[in-house]
Amino acid sequence: MPTVIHTADVHLGAPLGWLGARASDQRDQIRQTFRSIIDLTIQEDADCLIIAGDLFDSNRPPASAVRFVLRELRRLGDSSETRTIILPGSHDHMGEGSVFSCYGSEFAQIERVHILGARDTRSVVIPRASLVVHGDPPRSNRSSEHKLAKLRPNADHEYNIAIAHGSVELLPVEPDDHPISRDELLAPGWSYIALGHWHSWREIEGNGPPAVYPGAPEVIAADQIGSGHIARVSLGSDGARVAKVRVGARTVSSVQIDVGGAMDTEDIARRVADEHPKDLNAILSVTLTGLMHVASGFDPEALLKTLRPDYFHVRSPRLNYEVRLGQNDLEALPERLVIGRFVRLMKGRIDAAEGGDEREDLEAALQMGVALLQGKDVLA
């Protein structure tokens, strides 16, 4: 039963400026995660390692990144019979000045490494697995050409895998974002379709063979909830079985915190920690909603300073909260308007309240009602 390890969108050499001072740490982690993929491929004695585009973040990656890849692929070749099949993607496309052309001789010196598109190579036969892997790489960063449609399975072999780097037209996508149609995914003869370009794990549902985006194996963007995996594919007479295997170290998380009743930064920090406990591998996004007390001592920069030691990276919080109005602001609302009449009605009920708890609830309802009448989104 042939075994295939499928990854994509590694993006070695990505600048990662959005991570600030942690960018260098994450670039190192991307390398470590790629090294782990090589380790897993050796451990599984896989017949094939497929890299479905964007191994590099650009066609001008740091020379150190290219040397790193060459060392790791050489290690794989020295330790196994695995064939590595690389499809250039949209970032490292097979066009003029491609990294795979500039370093073509170095890649060619490594046993069992194949660059699809180099020397017009569009298919690679793996005899021991009765498997053929096919792919036609992008020649530019943007294209409306349907590359997958041009591939044809080889009937002389038991298994055929197609590799495509682009966007499946199931969701609204740009017409020049290397499109892949549903009909192409349903074409007969394929055992598995190895996809790249989308950075989070996604299995494309349909009646054809399994078609999978493994996503980026390590986080490269702040919105990548669902990245950090590779696909382990087992081919058999009953079809392809796909396992989602975690390889990435970092995770992307988001929390939404209602600031109602919070009087200082420490209080909000505690609420964040309750929602997402300390995790030194987490990249955390925080959104603050609700009604902040006018006398609150909250400071967004202080919140970041408080949270950062407990997470790999904390993004600047999204401040979607509104500030409660003070007494003078409430009384200034015109009585002739609905909002002014509402304030005076609620003030009457607050004055008549019999207990502190009831008065507190009514005051909160007053502030919430005023914010809603002002068109503020305090219930998000």
C-alpha cells in the first residue's frame, strides 16, 4: 500500500513583519517544522513526499533558506528511498528567475528529487508503488489558466496523483488566482488530488477522489486558524485514505471579551486568561466589546504588556467597545427625542429601586439601551 506525505505552503524566507520582534523566532520555527516533516517522511518510509507549491515565500529567498532545503532533501535521500516531488507555486512560480531555475543544478544533484516544470517535466513515475504523480506549475504569480485540467492520468499504473496549486472555485475567488473547477476535481482516473495555495486544512467535498489542502504546516499569517498540518495519504484498492497529522508548533487563537464592569487593565487581562489560559505557542488576537465604564483605567498598551509574557505573540487588541455615558451626558440628551425620554424613564425606575442589586441592573440596562438607541453595536 503506497504511502504519500503531502505538504504545501511552507513559505520559507517569509519576512513575517506582522510578528514584530518574534518574526525571527517564527522563521526558525518554520525551518524546524519542515525538518520535522522530513523526519516523519523517513519514519513512515513514504514512497513520495509531495510539496504542492510555495516551498519558498518568493523567487528570491535568502540563500540560507535554499541551502537549508537542499541539506534536508539530501538527508531524506540518504535515509530512504522516498521520491520528493516539488511543484512550484504562486510565490515561487516557475517563471523567469525562478529559484528552481537559479538553483536547478543543486536540486538535480540530489537523488530522487524532482521539480515539476523543470526540463518540461510534468509527471514522475514511482515504480515500486505503481504510482505516477503529475503536475504543471504556475508560470507567474497570477493566472486564469486552469492547470489541473491539462493533466491526464497514466492508465499503465495503478495509482495516479494530480498536484495543483490554486483556488478551487467553490467559494468566491479571483478569476486570476490559479482557478480549479469542480469538474476538474471530478475527472476520472485520479487516486488523490494534492492541493496547495490555501493556508488552512480543507478537504474539498464531492464525488471524486479525495482532494485536500493540508494548509501551511506552520503559521505564516495572523488569520491562519487551522494551519499546522500535513496529509498522510495511504493508497489502496478501496481508494485513498487521508489522515490529518499535526506538525506545527504555533497556533492562532482569538478571544472576544465583554468589558462590562471592568474597572482596570488587570481585570480585562484576567478575563483574557480565563478564556485562553497561558500558552507560549499561541498567537492571540483579542477583541474587546460591550460597554466600558467611563471611569475605567483601561490602557490598551498596558494590556499588551501584561499579556505578552504568557503567549508567543499578542496582536494589538481590537477596541470594539463603547464607553458608558456619564451623568451629565445622559441628562444632556433631549427629552423630545426617544432616547431622552428613555433616559428619564429609566432614571425614574432607578430612583424607585428598592435594593442595590436591582439598581445596578437598571443602570446597566440604561447604558445598554442608550448605546443601542445611538446605533452602537454593543451586543457583538
